[in-house]
Amino acid sequence: MKRKLDANDVPSTDAAEGENEMRTTFENLALDPRLRQALVKENFSKPTLVQSKAIPLALEGKDILARAKTGSGKTAAYVLPVLQSILQRKSNDPSLKATSALILVPTRELSEQVQRVIVSFSSFCGKDIRSVNLTQKVSESVQRAMLADVPDIVISTPARVVSNVNNSALSLDHLTQLVIDEADLVLSYGYEDDINALAKAVPRGVQTFLMSATLTSEVDTLKGLFCRNPVILKLTEAEDEGGGISQFAVRCAEDEKFLLTYVIFKLQLVKGKCIIFVGDIDRCYRLKLFLEQFGIKSCVLNSELPANSRIHVVQEFNKGVYDIIIAADDQEVLGTKKIKKASAITDADNNENAEDAEAELEESSDDEVQPAENTQAKSNKKQKLSGKQKDYGISRGIDFQNVACVLNFDLPTTSKSYTHRIGRTGRAGKTGMALSFVVPKDEYGKHKPTSYPTAKHDEAVLAKIIKRQAKLGHEVKPYHFEMKQVESFRYRMTDALRAVTRLAIQEARAREIRQELIKSEKLRRHFEENPDELRHLRHDGEIRAVRIQPHLKHVPDYLMPSKGKQGLMAEDSQRRHVGIGKTSENRIRKARERNRAKGRKAGGGKKSDPLKTFNAKGRKK
Ligand SMILES: Nc1ncnc2c1ncn2[C@@H]1O[C@H](COP(=O)(O)OP(=O)(O)OP(=O)(O)O)[C@@H](O)[C@H]1O
């Protein structure tokens, strides 16, 4: 089905949801055999929708503007045509040495990620494909040396490219392909001047790819600057094509967020890896310190940590080293001042504060609910926030793999941010679950020490989220915990929460940065030389900023759901319905016996968790 989407662009293609179209296969894409070999190695058996649409058009030399949902495989949709065209040129002229492809991304993490994809797809190409990631934390002279070798592909943030073009270390004269990934973010990350400079430096006629999960005015600006009559692909994958995220909203009071999180993770009601999104950096540490008291390990991910640590956390999480990441999707509020401060610490020698910028500027207008407390953001108007509070995503575009569940501990302030957050699960056709805590208006402010300011607007934001998801054909279902069953855990929750004082949070935050900076700086060289040893460097250790009460780490039998018939919640990774389900008394008894046999230490242990055997069943309002 073809439909014109933008009056200014011809032609345009719209592959609508549910479209039952014959997919192109990788075999009939006429890719170089070395790339096909790599596809097999990477277990890419068939192209995703965006790949099957974009790759043939790209191979014809068309400019592409693709909007496809998060996790839909946009990276390979441009990397494969870029590699193909380099290989083709080299087969015509083996002596060719030129930087012919430039890939721009908004952050260093993404740059690393894209380079990894390039390296893996070119693993059978020998020296025919050489790429350089310019965002590596190396000195200018090292960058110059890397570029002196004239890599085929340069991956970078715009600022790094411009500085290297300005000092003549990089020439764009032979550029034939330009990619702007996460195109909706590049301008809002403060790269406007660099982008304008690049628009002048990039030769005419370069094939351009603009890849984005959302089409915004920023993308439109980039299209005007770089594209020649691009093909616009506006794609939404059909749900029944394998993927799918079950979405649930749990209405609960502020303190119940902590109570439920404790229960969910202590009783392992969610199987597999989970990303917990919280509103700001302090919340990261509040939750980490809270969970730590119950022996629940987690890593934090926020813009304040050195980029090397952030990259390492994500890599290790993807390998399955950690189960829980607590990510600050800083809807700051705390403002760009802090960002700059954080950047100054982490990127002192890098001079690219924009890489760590926390403000995501989206042009949406009706999507936002303004936090009234957002006074600092108001004062930061000149930082281009134009008075609008925007959700920033430290996780935007990052390929977290095999995430079973996204838990919105604090609801984001926009439905767009919600879409991006939940897009961290259910990637590449897999299933996933998104669970969101929503504080009802009449509950807000009842628990002052733990109240999160934007929670005041949760219900309004949820209404927007439901509307937006409905437009995409998805339902956000209400979900109810059996609070009576959970109640027995409340005393412990209160005890643990009380220990997480403001001072403890500050101390934890400072200590974590110190530790991560040491790991990041001092060990960088060592790990470059001994990459295998990186796996011994963990980020989920106890911060110990609060007094550990050993008894909290165990779940005594008397706290377990007394009736036994009613569970609390179960996971949904196999497309089962998430919900409170029945369990068999027998299984609980057996599990308890196993626990006893293992001694008190085994309480809540992975294998003996009775709730893991609960049937998953939803309960609608
Ligand atoms: N054809 C394919 N077959 C199997 N796995 C794939 C395929 N294409 C992509 N993937 C995997 O899907 C995941 C998501 O891909 P990718 O990061 O390119 O998505 P994206 O659309 O760029 O997402 P985002 O918008 O969040 O950046 C990756 O782990 C990738 O390896």
C-alpha cells in the first residue's frame, strides 16, 4: 500500500500496521556474500519491516527518511546499504581509500553501539571496511592518527566531526553517504551549530539517511538541510508479526511504589531482565539503597556517570551479568546546569557537553504536562527548552537486549517518552511487558518524603499515554495487586525506606560517581589492553550508605501470601497474561520445604520461590 504522507515529498511509502505484505528476504536483497555471511552469524534470518523497505531503496541510491518504532532494526537498515556500497566501490577499485560514509549520532553510547554493529557486519570483509568511532575518549592527536589512516566510515557526534574537519584531520570531500541516526534528537542535543556547519561541508549529492522513531520538526529541519527528495518510510510493525509489549498501569500511592517494587523483585514475580525508570538521579539512588537492604542488587544508569561506565553497564546488562538497571530518565527539572556540571566531571577532556545533554526537545505541544515545581527548568529557558519540560532519555536509542520488563516506577511526563521507554523491551520481534506505577491525584503528597513532584500529573499523563497507545492499536490495561497479600511486607518496606535518608542518598550518589570515575579513568587503558578482565568490574555492588539490617534480606515464611491461592503477579515474557493468579498450595508447601532444607539463607532464593510457579492471569477492573 502506498500513500503520500507529506505533501512536500514524493514518493512516500506507508506500511501501515497490520499490512500483510510479502517481506523481502535477505537472500533477494542482492547483498555482498560477505554481508550475508555476517547476517547468518548474527542470526538475522529475515529482515524487519524497516529493513525490507529501506534497504532496496537505499541500494538504488535513494535518500531515505525512515520513521520506525524503537527496536525495529533501524541500525541494520542503514548499516547494510552503507557497507554494501563501500564493498561495491572497492571491488571496482581495490586501491580506493576515502572516508565515504559519515554516521552522526547524538551520544557517545550510540556511537559505540553503531560501531559494534558495523564491526560485526563487516567481520568477513577483512580490511575492506575500516571504521572509526570519533567519540572515544582519546586525545586530539590520537584522533588525528586514527583519521590519518582514512577510515571508510566515521561514526561520531556532530561536534567531534566539525572539530576534526576544522583542524583538517578529517576530509568530507569524498563522502557519498551520510546517516543521521536518532535524527529527532541530534538537534535538540545542542548540535545545531555543528549541524549547520556540516550542511555546508558535506558535498552535494551525498545519499542521506535520516532515521528516527518519531517525526518531529527537528527531523524536518534536517530533511531540508541534507535530503534531496527523500523516500519517506513511516512504518509501524504489525503486532502479530512476533513482537508485542503487554502494557499495564498500576494505580498506587507513592509509598506503595516502594512496597510493590520490593515484593516484585524479592519474590521474583518478574522473570528476566528489567529496566526500572525513575524520574531523576536522586530517585535512582533512593531506590537502589532501598532495594539493597533486601539483598536485591541493581545498577544505576544516569547522565552523571562517566560515559565509559554507562557503556559498560549496558554491555554487561546485555550479556546477562545484571538483572536490574535503575535508569534516571531525568525529566529534569534539575536542569541543564547539572548536566553541564556532570558533563564537566565526566567529559573533562572532551569538551562536548552536548553529548550528555539531558534535555530532549520535542516539538510536540499537546503531549506535555508541565510539572508545576519545575522552577529551575523555567529559569533555563535560554537553554533552548522553550519553556517546555522535556523528557530526556539516557536510554534513548540504546539497544538493551532481551529486556523482559520495563517498570515505570515514576511515570514520564510525556506520552512520547513513555513510548521510548517501553521500546526498551519487546525489541526485534520479542515480547515484553511494561508496568507503570500511576499515583492517583488524591494520593499525591500524602507521603511527603517519598513523593515525586511530577506524580501530581500522573493521571493526566496516563490519559495521554492511553490515547496515544490506542492510536497505535495498543491497550494499556489496568492492573491490580492483591494489596491485602502485599500488606504483610509493609512493615519491612517502611523500615527500609526510613533508612534511606536524604543524606544517605547524597552520600551514595557522590560515592558512586567517585567509584565510577576511578574505574572509568584509571582502568580505561588497562582494559583496552585486557578487555577480558572487564567482566570482573561490576557496577551493581552495595553502596552501603545505609545501615544494613541483615534480617531484611530474608523473607520469612510468615510473610508469604497466607492464603496461598492468590498470588501477586507473574511475568509475561512468553505472552502470558500478567496478573494475579492462582497457585497450588502444594507447590508453595514444597517450595517452603525446599527453603527450609536450604536453611534460612535460602529464603526468597531463585529456585525456591513459590510465586514463580503461580499461573499468570490478569484481572481487569
Ligand atoms: N533482521 C533482524 N533479525 C534479528 N534481529 C534483529 C534484526 N534487525 C535488528 N535486530 C536486533 O534488534 C535489536 C534492535 O535493533 P536496533 O537497535 O537497530 O533498533 P532501532 O530501531 O535502532 O531501535 P531504537 O529506535 O531504540 O534505536 C538489536 O538487538 C538488533 O540486533
